[in-house]
Amino acid sequence: MTKHLPIASVLVDTPVSHLEGIYDYLVPQHLSDTATVGTKVLIEFGKGRTEGLLLSRKAESEQSARLKPILELASPSGLVSTALSILSLSVIVLVAVSGVF
């Protein structure tokens, strides 16, 4: 099922708060079955590497930039539950909207 969803929406872990957000990455063929929602992934971000949380898989990206591939998995497949992923995303949106940080 996920083989037809080659794009991953990843919540990027970065210390720079204004860059923190959800970015699309390509899922390499060899990770297609194991890169599932709730999996931590290693990605290239800017000029470095960081971890991110895979929030969803989809067929197409709305982002216009050329997408980078996920480098590798940083946790067992589906380590974080879907409910916890949604909760994390909700907190990020609330903080961003409130301007607390």
C-alpha cells in the first residue's frame, strides 16, 4: 500500500524555531515498506543532517522545491503512535499561532 505513496511528510527536529515545520521528502524504494507513520527518520536539512518524525505518506507533494530523500530510519518502524504524532503536530501549531516562542 505505501509503495504507491512515495512522499513522506516529516516533522523536522531543528533548534531554529522559525525553520521547524513539516517538509516533504522522497521515500527511497528500499525504505518503502518500513518508513511508516510514527517512524523517526534521518534526513538532510540545510547543510546538515537531523532527525524527523514521519507524519504521513502521500502520492504527491505540494512543495515546489526538488525533494531530498530520507537517508535512513532512526527508529523501529512506527515507533510513535499516530495519536501521539497528531498530538505533537497540534502542539506545534498552537505554539506557532500563539507566538509564545
